[in-house]
Amino acid sequence: MVEAVFFSLWFFAPAGFANLAAFASGKIKLLRKYNYPVDGYQKFRKKRIFGSHKTVRGFIAAMFVGIIICSLQQLFYYSFPMIRSLVWLHYNAINPVLLGFLLGFGALAGDAVKSFFKRQAGIQPGRSWFPFDQIDYIVGGVALSLLYLTLPVLDYIVLFIVWFLMHPLITFIGFLFKLRRRPL
């Protein structure tokens, strides 16, 4: 079971860090001027499609970080035999740019789709929408990664549980460091 949890943390790390990168990119003053919304201020049924928090800057940061993390994973996979013993996926057959892009973009795309429904439901940005706020990036990252590779079903189940549980923990840590306004 420890190996399954490690693998889920390892495999989905590009999506998890991409999700954080999109958020963090808004905190970097130098990047704030690149906050053009992905929806281009367009509306559907008199409500913003995605809202102001889904930006081109966030998507670019997410894809970049997803690719970097996946490339580092490949490097670590080759460099450390212990990782090869815990990760059954052969990273010599993986294109880290493609997989990192799909996981990073997928995480943000899942979040954007959830934001569309959140806006249509009248839920304000920043307000919690349990459990959708916790699963959006997981569903998006997994869905797009399926275009490139398929894992066994049990790995997806463990991945979903582990990353679902990590989301509130990471959000709470962000709150403690005054990066977020609400603890969840």
C-alpha cells in the first residue's frame, strides 16, 4: 500500500504543483500584469464563463511547472534506483514535456470547468464548493493524461483518494502562511 500511495504522489505531482503554480503566479508582483482572464470577459446567461481568477498567466505557469516537474521526475528516475523500485511506470518511455503539459493543463482545465458551473450556480469566487473544489484538478489532470497513457484502475482510485485528501491540507497550510483568506 505504501508503494501505491508513493506512486500516486509521484505520478500526479506535475498536476498538483501545476495547480499550486497557477495560484502562486498571482502572488508574484512581476507577473500580476499578465492576468488576462481565459474567458476574455465573456458571459454565458449573464454570468462570467470562468471568472477573473482563471487567467492566461495561471495556465502558462501551470503548464510550465507541469513540464518542469515531469522532467525532474524523469531525471530522478534515472538517477536514483530507489525511485525505480517504487515507480512501476518506466520513465524512459515517457515524454516528460507531453505528460507534464497534459497533467498541468488538465489540472487547470478541470478547475476552469468547475468554475463555469460554480459561476452558473451563483457561488462567489473564493467560496468553497465541496467536494468539487477538491476534485476538479484531479479529474482534469487524469482525463488529459489518459490521452497519452493509461494506468491500472487501482492506481487511479488511490490517486484520487490521496490527492483529494491532500487538497484541504495544502489549502489549510496556505491559510496558515496567509496566502489564502479561508482555511478551506
